[in-house]
Amino acid sequence: MNNDKNLYCIAATFNTPDEIINAAKKVSGAGYTHFDVNTPYPVHGMDDAMKLKPSKLGFVTLVMGLAGASIALLFMYWNISVDYPLVIGGKPYFALPAFIPITFELTVLLATVSTVAAMIMLFFQLPDNKHPLHDTQYMKSVSNDKYGITIEAIDDKFNETEVENFLKKLNPLNIEYIYFPPVETYPIFQPKFLLLLAGIALVVSGGTYFSLNKLMFMTPFTFMMDQDKLIPQKGSELFADGFGMRKPVAGTVARGFIPYPYKGQVNPTEVLSNPFLPTKENISLGKEKYDIYCSPCHGYFADGDSRLNGQFPNPPTLHSQRARDFSDGMLYHIMTNGQNVMPSYESQISRDERWAIVNYIRVLQRAKNASDADLTEMNKEAGNNVAN
Amino acid sequence: MSQTDFHYQKKELPASLTKFALILLSIGVVLSLIAFFVDRERALFGYLVTYMMIVSIAIGSLFMVALEYIAGADWSTPIRRIPEFFSKLLPFLFILVIPLLIFNHDLFHWAHEEAVAEDKILQGKAPYLNITFFVIRTFVFLGLWTLFYWMMIKNSRKQDTTKDQNLTTKNIRLSAIFIPVFAISITFTAIDFMMSLEPHWFSTIYGVYFFSGLVVAALAAITLAVIMLKERGYFSPWMNDDHLFSLGALIFAFVNFWAYIAFSQYLLIWYADLPEESFWYLTRWNGSWAYISILLIIVQFLVPYFALLTQPSKKNPKRLKFISVWLLLAHFVDLFWLIMPNMNSMKDGYTFSWIDLVFPIAGVGFIILIFIMSYKKDNLLPIGDPKLKRGMDFHL
């Protein structure tokens, strides 16, 4: 007909659902594949009449649902069990039941959102919002009270006159030729559009500011915050002493903390005994920690010869008779408690590391005051090593 | 669309079915009696499991009938007689419950006066948990169920001859009243007959848990009966894929609902970890109970979930038949898991005994017999129902 326009399809409309089912059967039976039916509501049995294959949409749902489940699980596992392990409510780091609600939510969320998105993109070809059927007389009638069928020009069997005759035989109300709309282009950066963007930005940021800074502090939105509950560091009328927080029960010990019973005693009558054997690993751990924490004052070999000598009440040598006579527990006590100007190292060095340092100091002391037996022993070992 | 012209002609059930049911029932009853004399406690607990199974199917079926009326569904109208037949089990519960009432002492710890006297908690619960009130409750609930059964089924049957549309309206009203009665009565039934077996324990979602399992069981029984009849041509020529799909979708939905409720109950108790609540799950984690607990998740959720996930599988009669049988078993395992660990001798783990098998045998025979009985008196299709035609022509 009109040759400078590009034909999209030929459409026919009918009055009843039975007619459209019949038409769909005939059209699919005649071998057309690029055709579509538009009805004001879903007509039962249309899938069979159009010979539609089961939709592939379900796969999107399945894959995205499984993706949601695994993302949620991996994310929580990584966060709370591996990267920054947190004990919550006394549960294990990997507390599966607690993860299930979030896993469930994310599964459902990803599955549904992606199903809708896939549907819009696959069936309505989303970013393209200019479907040739839009704004046609045909679309107006089939979205109201008529039932329509369209045979598209891209169909292999398409031939204008044949299709028109074919459709006419079905006794339609009318037949319509639908063309692709002329391609229109709009410049994006029109002043009007920019103004609109600015307006939207203003409304969104204003709205956000208002709701987060003002609205939230107005009744009734404050109800969530003003609860009759105890808030840490705040007062409360519930208890006679007026404090909201309770003192821990006497004897309470923090998690992972073992109290030191001789804390603060200058000349303890009793000290702990060393729980570690002077093994190679233990001594090398002690050396590492000694070099870091003690050597700046006492020197690498505990001679009291560090560069602080003379600038500070001299850190003493640890090879004095006094220091050699200290029990292991006393050395530990000095590190834990401090002594006069030497501060306590309790908070810097862990319990086990302090014991390792004790073992290392013993090594240094024995090296400086080696007995003859020690020397023969050492030479024997050196000789053995050479022989080996 | 296709207008089915259909003239209903009643077709009897095969006599071999009656024979089959009678054989099952008599074998079951004889073995049950022997079991009762061999180990009374175990037999009573086993009997309770089967009793609750029959309660599930009976009251669940009446619930499905009421649901159809109240939702105005028409796809299920042509198969409504199946749940109606199953709900004929309700009046028989009056007889079936009697052993449980007589031997309450063997089942319920709270029925021991000397135990209550030493137990502060049981004393607090005594105003509710005492034999007199228990018996009253039981008969009131059974009475209500039977009353609603009788009124609704009478209306439905009368319609076959009178074709009076007002009877549908009447039944819609009755259903509206029945649903809250049903909700409350099954909650208390679950509490009375199952939760109170461990009288120190409590869970506020218990009634809903029982409900979710009960609907699955009733739907499975209905679907199984529908498909067996369909395979033998009782529903020809009108029954189509979409009827099956609707049944399958309902089963699928309630399988998920069961999992949702079961997990909710577990999550809260696990999270709070209060000793007075968590011990109930710990008992079910003792010894071999742990396997049954895990089995329950697989049997009642994972398998039916994946078996019914796709659309074609919900229309596949073979698949649906298999899953129906499977879910009936699953609900049985569920009830078994709820009830049996409360037996003193089984607290440390499940030990097999032939006694566990005899009651289900008798139960299956009994259910089939009652089905046949009501089938004989009634039409398979509610031929007077105004929605029947629409239901037969149903398409999704």
C-alpha cells in the first residue's frame, strides 16, 4: 500500500474469545511463527492454540534464586565466620540457622526481581520503548474489549496479499496495516531536561535531608527510639541506685582473661611457676619478643648497655647475681607488674609470650655465666656439627 | 470454549478394594491387639500416632471442603466429594479416641497425681491439664467437628436432588463459622494430645505446626484418591491437567508452609537457647533420633519441594501420585517424631519394634473402608452444585 513506510504487521480484531482462539489455531496451523495475540485479559487455552513452547523464564528464576542463596550464604560466611569472626549470642561463628532468614530473603528477592526484569526485557524488549503497536487504533481496541491477532512482516511466509486474504477468511471485525513509527531522535541535553534533572536532584536531596534530619525526630516517628528499655551508659528508674547498667557479679572475669593474683605487690612472697618448657620454639618466640620489648632498655644481651644508658635511670643488667637468683615467676612478676620506673608490660605482651621471654632471659644468663660443663657440652655439639 | 456436555452416571468402586481394605484392617487389628498385650505403653504411643494421622486426614479434608466454599473456588467443585468422603472419618473419632482416654495414665505424665504433687510447674498447669477438663475438651472438639461435618455434608448431599442454590450459600456461611472453630480446636487438640506428652515444654507455634502438616496430609490423601479414580476413568472425560496442577500447586504451597513453620519454631528455640525450651529438640537429637530429625527435613521438605518445583511436574499424574504417597508417609514420620521420643524408654534413641508397623496397617484399611462406605451412599460428583459445570470446564 504505502511503500515509503516500513510495514510491521497486519492485524485483525475479533469480537469474542472463541473467535480469537480459533484464529490463533488457524494462524499457527498455517505455519506462521512470527505472530502475536493481544487480548484484554488472559484467555484460557491460548498457549495451546498458539503452540507456544513452555516459557524459559523459569530458568532465570531458578538460576537467580540459587545465585541469591549462595551469595547470601557466602557473604555471611565470609563476613562473620572468616574475615571478622564475631561471637553473637554464644553461637558458633558459622551459625547456619541464623543465616537462613537472610538467605531466604535474598533468594526470593533476586529470583523475583530478576524474573520481572527478564520478563520486561525479553517480552517487551525493554530499553526499546517504542513498540510499533503503541498508540495504534488496534492497541486501543484490544486493550478495551476486542481480541486481536497480528502477523508480523518478518515472518518467512509473509506476503501482504496472502496474509490479508488469509485473515479475511477468518471473518474479522476489521483488518489494519501497522507500520514502524518514523525514527525520532531527541537531543538529550536540552535545557528543559537539565532543568528537570536539577529539580529531581533538589527534591530527592531535600526529601532525604528532611526525612533523616527532621522527620525522624518528630512524633510519632520517634516511637521506635523512645522505648522503655535500658540503654547503656544511661540512667534508669528501674534500679534503686539510678544506674541503667549493672555491675558484673563479683568474681566475673572477662572472656579470655585470666587474672594475675599478685598484681600490685612490690615484694611478692609467692609467685607463679613457669608453665612452659624451654623448647626451641618457645625460646625463639621469647627472643623475638625480648628483642622488641626489652632490648631498647636492657640491651640485646641484657647487659644494661642500650643507648638509653645515661639518659634514664639506668636499666640494670640482668646478669647480676640478684637477677640470676630471681625465680622464673619473679621475672614474670616484674614484667607483669613493673618495678619502680620500669613499667608493666602486661597490656603489650601476652601471658604466654611473657613466659617465653623468661625462658629466653635464662638462656642469656646461662650464656654469660657458662660453667665448664656447659662449655664441654657446647664444644661437643660444635664438634659433632663439624664432623657432620 | 469447550462446553462439556456431561451426564453423570454412578460407577461403583471395585469389590476388590473392599476386600483389600478388610484384609488390611483385620490383620492390623489382630496385630494391634497382640501388640497391646506385649507392650502396652509402646502400643498406646503407636496408636496415638495413627490416631493423629486419622485426625489429620479427617479434619484436614473438612477444612478443604470449607476452604472451597469460602474461597468460591470452582476448580475443586467436581472433586469436592473426595474430601467429603474422607471427612466421614470424623464421627468415628468418638470411638477411636476411647483407648487414649482410658489409658491416659500410660501416655500422659501430667495424669500422674503423685508426679504433679512434687512438681511446681505441673501444679501451675493443673487447672488446664487435668483428666476431667481433658476429656471435656476432647468431646467438645470432636462434637463440634462432627456437627459441622454433618451440617455441611447434609447440605451438599441434599443439593444433588434439590439443585437448590441456597444450599451453597448456607454452606458458605457454615464454612465461615467453621474456619475459626477449626483453627482453635486443632490448636488445642495438638496441645492436648501431643504437646502435653512433654508437659514441661511449650511452643506457641505448635498448633500452626500441626496445622501445616495436617493440610499436607489431607491434600496428599485427596490427591491420591483423585488420581487413582482418574486413572480408572471415574473422572472422564472432563478432568484435565489444570485440575491436577491446582492440586499440585496447593501441595507445593503447603509443603513450603510446613517448612517455614517448622523452621520458625526451631530458629527461635535454637537462638534463645533457653534450657526449658531447647531440651525438647535435644531429646530429638539423642542417639538415632538425630537421623530421624534430619530425615524429616529431607522427606517432608526437600524431596517434595524439588519433585514439584517445575510446572510440568505438578501436572504429571504419576509424579503427583508418588508424591502423595510420599507425603502421607512424611506426615506419619512427622507425627512419629513429635510423639514417640516422649516415651520414657525411647528418650535416648529410637529402637525399632514391629509394634510401630501394625497401627498404620489397620489405619490404612480403616480409612479406605470409610471411604468406600461413604462412596456407596453418595454421588462421586456434586451433581446439584451450581459451580460444577464451571469446575469441569476449568482452565488456568
